[in-house]
Amino acid sequence: MSTVVVAAEEIVAPPEKASRLTRERVRSAWLFMAPMLVVLALVAGWPLARTMWFGFTDANLSDLAAAEFIGFVNYVYLLQDPDWWNAVWNTVVFATISVSIETVLGMAIALALNAHFGGRGLLRAAVLIPWAIPTVVSAQMWGWMFHDVFGVINEGLKVLGLIDEPIAWTASPDTALIAVILVDVWKTTPFMALLLLAGLQMLPQECYESARVDGVHPVRVFFKITLPLLKPALMVAIIFRVLDAFRIFDLIYVMSGNNKDTMSMSIYARQQLVDFQDVGYGSAAATMLFLIIALFTVVYLTLGRIGRED
Amino acid sequence: MSRTTKKLIGRGAFYLFLVVIVFYTVFPFYWAIVSSLKTGSELFKVEFWPSDPAWDNYVAVFREQPFGRNILNSVFVAVSTVLLSLSLAVAAAYALGRIQFRGRTTLLFVVLGVSMFPQIAVLSGMFELIRAMGLYNNLFALTLSYMIFTLPFTVWVLTTFMRELPKELEEAAIVDGAKPYTIVTKVFMPLMGPALATTGLLAFIAAWNEFLFALTFTLSSEMRTVPVAIALISGASSYELPWGNIMAASVIVTVPLIVLVLIFQRAIVSGLTAGAVKG
């Protein structure tokens, strides 16, 4: 009887010394995290709050101190601005098409990298190259390849007999977004491929062994075994990429500047903020973009936590 | 069709696919090199190797803008970013990875959430802050502002790594009366070489690559970093871009990066996937 009571006491009330140690450790934990948290609050928390505040004012870049509170005026105007909705549409189209292509292509490359063959290292090295090249440089390299007069792509298409007249890739409204999507696919597929490869390498090998023994066709193996097992990793990769694609700025700005046909939400906000000096309105647009992404992120994290019970 | 033939065709298609992939990934870079070696009107001909290769464009890049200075700026910003992020992140990772406390998971997700901020959403606030701190047109403005995207993944990856370290070492140190600071520096740091190198490398590449903040927080061409310099290379008139120069600058910047990435392939791949798959 007494042994049970003593044991229960030990479980319920740990000895004084351990409790003090725990408290000390928790205190030092916060101490250790403090510098990082302070910096993060300074570069992320404060500026975000400031931007949200500016969204409710008529601030102008030339004199930020003279900003006056004007309530939701900026937002009302924003939601009625066809240029804003054009930017939203461009961003959605860009994100959807880019991520779809990157997923399919990335999956194919991941499967190839997962197979055992000579020259696998060469493939992996080649695939990392687009990822290693700075976005600005990729934009310039492809901008040159897409050049309407001297570009090698138009030349190649002409030689193949697919076109008669050179296409003005980045200038023509029909092709501008396509050009940007193609470059983003080139740049980001390696990342997708690597994420999916990591997922593939963690799959249990027994299913594949038995499938091979049973003589199942590789395509069926992919759709019936690989794909369902890979779904969690696939979802993570896709959602991560979509969130990233919504924020796109660098690539589009360097390839086609403030061109309306390719303007993403980030570019729209920046144009208002820096070029038009309308800090109030630009901040409202930026806040809107943030809220859209935050909504998706919260959904993504919540689903992730539900699926993982840690 | 016999099974061997089917197998051969399958193999052939596979290798064809590989060739296409390698061509697709490498061609733009190859084309940039070729274009950078062409001078004058050669640029306007589509040839797969210049008939008269010359280094003119490379010389012009350094002559027409302070490109050497731009490269040094980028190196300075990238190195300082890595040093700052790693020091902040290692300390935080110890707390988040080894010590149980209330709110730990929430905090981790908040830090991860910051990595989803669109840069434009913090731009006006950051701009005001940078100006208030007197850091406008100063490279430290970049080092500081880059923390917004380096801290989340360095903290996350290092925390994941810290969690895996053996508990016995830490317990032995605690029994010996070691303070947390000693535990981190004397017990764990020596074990974290690979993780620090990997996250450091990723942070370096991210900082090197960054464009929007570098564009907005610098004014003079001497203070620009490489991405901004390459984006803003201009010619005699606003309609005449010196493509030869632009390609030369691109090659100059890319070759060391590619060499770095090829050498550290495995580290990079494991670093990129560590956070995503485990986290």
C-alpha cells in the first residue's frame, strides 16, 4: 500500500531539485531565444504592423510623418481597381500553371533520380544548376533567349518551321505571361524534384519488392503504390510552392518590369509604393496580399498539424 | 513485340528523357557563355560558338559600372548575413530543440510563418526603420533585413538537427554542473559542423540572390549588390541593352555559385529537404 502511495507521489510531485532545474532550464531557454525573437520582431513584426497601419492612412513617400488616418478608403478603392484585379488574376494564373508543370516535371525527374543508373550524379548536378543561378540572372539569360529579334528561341522555332514571324515574347500580351511561367518552371523544378526525391526515398521498399515479384507494370506501380504513399510529401511540396508563387516579384520585375500583362500582386503593390509614392494605397495592397497568403498558410499549418499529431 | 525489344525501347526512352532534361537545364547557361564571348554585330547572329571569341564584354562590365565593388558588396552582405543568422539561430535552436517549455510548438510555427511573409508587405515599414536607423544606402541595412528570410529556415533546420543529438551527452554535462551556454558551445557545437555548414550555405545563397530589398535600400551604384547591378546594366540609350555585357556579368556571377553548389551538392540537398520533410 505505502509503496503505491510513494510511487504515486513521485509521479505527481517531482522532487524539489528537479523542479528547480526545470525552471532554470526554461528560463535559459527564453534567454537563448530572446536575441532571435527580438531581431525577428524588429524585421518582421514591426514592419508588418507599420505597413498595416499605413494602409489606413494617406501616407506619401515624400513625407511619411504627415500621414493622416483615413480608415478603409484605400481598401475600398483597391477592391474596385481593375488593375489590382488584373494583378490578382495574373498571380493566380501564374501560380496555378507554374506549380502544375513543376509538379509533373519534378515528379518525373525525381523518379529518374531515384532509379539506379550510371550518370545519376551528372543528372543531379545538371538539375541543380537552374536552382543555383540567381533569379535575376535567370531572368536576364532567358530574357536574352526570348529576345524578339536576336533571341535563340525564335531562331530555333523558325528553323523548326513552327513560326514564320518572330514572336515578341515579353512584349506581346498573349505570350508575356507564358514566357515568365516558362522561366519560373525552369528555375523551380529542381527544388520540386528534390523535395519529391526526398519523399520517394522514404517510402517503404517492401511494396515495390512484392510488386516486382508479382510482375506489375511500372506505370501501374506508380499510380497504385507510389502516388498514394507519396501524397503527404506531395501536398506539402505543392502548397509550399503555391504560397511561394503568390509572392512572385524578382523574376517578373526583371523580365518585364511593370508590364500590365505580367504584373503580379507584389509588383502592383511596389509600383504604388515606390513609383507612385502612394505609401498608403501601396501598403493596403501589400497588406491584402499578406492576408491572402496568411489565410492559405494558416490552413496549410492547421491541416499539417492535424495530420501529424506531435 | 518481344519483351527484350520492349525493354530496350523503354531504356531508350528513359535515356532520351535524361538527355532532354540535361539539355533543358544546361542550355541557357551555355548560351549565356557563348553570347558573352561574342562582340559587336556577332551577337546578332545565332551561332552556336562565336567565330571570333573575345573577352571584350567582360572588360566592359568592369569598366562601365563598379562591378568589382558590387561583387565585394554581395560577399560582405552574404557573409555577415550568414554569421548573424547562425549565431542567433544556434542559440534559439538549443532552446527550441532541447528544452521543454509551454508554447514551444506555437513559437516554432510562428517562426516558420514568418518565412511566408511577402517581402512587399514589410517593405514600407522596413524602409522607415532603415531610414530611422540611418542605414539607408548602407550594406548593414541589407544584413539586418535579410534576417526575415534567413532566420526562419536556419532556426527550423538547426532545431530539427538539435533534437536528434544524443541526450546522454547533455545529461552528463548537466550532472557535471555545466551551464546551458557551456552545453551549447562545448558539447553541441562541435557536433553541429555539417548542419551549420549546410544552413550557412543555404543562407549565403539566399542572401546573394536577394533582389527587392537590395534594390530599395541602396541608392548609389557603388553600394549595389550583384543582382541589382545585373538588373540595372544599361546601355547608351534606354532602348539599347548591352546584352553582351549582361551575359558576361551573368557568367561572372554564376560560375562560382555553380562550382559551390556542385561541390556541396549532398549538403544542399539534405539541407533543403531536412526542414521540409521532417518539419
